Amino acid sequence: MSPQPVKSLQPGKSSPQPGKGSPLSYQVDEGDIKLTGFIDRFTVPTLVKGIDISRISIEHLVIDFSAVEKVDTAGLAWILKIMSQARQSGQTVKLTAIPEQLVNLAEISGVEQLLVSV
């Protein structure tokens, strides 16, 4: 599979309230997914539309959070959905550089064990 181009979302682009969005970009290259910027309620719809792991034919996926600046509960829900989809399709997912903010949200929600690579 050839690399997908870097997608970029500027403030307000996916937000129903202009000006309230956050910058986000992502790159999918084979089984590597690199996220940059904010993963929040304004940008998650872009991730949902743009990253379909069922179309990635790689068995082992890596999601790199090293350039993520902020994540909220919508971001936690998105990553849990990705992990579930991977399990259902027989893929494994390794999360790298998981932001402390994401770990804290998972602990508060009682789902930290779900962030373990599958």
C-alpha cells in the first residue's frame, strides 16, 4: 500500500463552531500512523473519516503519538475504537509515545488496560 498524504486540519475546519477547532495532521504510511497536534472533539471526526484501518492490509499497526500536543475524551474514545477494530480484523496495534494526558483519561475512565497494545 502506498503512503497516504499528510492530512492537515486547521482551526475551525471540522468544528460546528468556527474558530474553536484545533490543528491536527496525520500520516499513514503502510502500517505506521503518525499523529500530530490535537486529538479532540473538534478533530476526531477528521480521524474517523480519514483513517480506516480495515483498508490497511498490514497485520501489525503502529500508532505514534510523539507529536500529539493535546488529547481529550473524544480522542480516548477514538483510539479505543481503533483498538477494537484491529482486534476484530486480526491486526495488532502498538501505541508509541502515549501522552500522559491520554493515560490519565484512561485511568479516570477505568479503561487503562485497554490501551495495552493488542
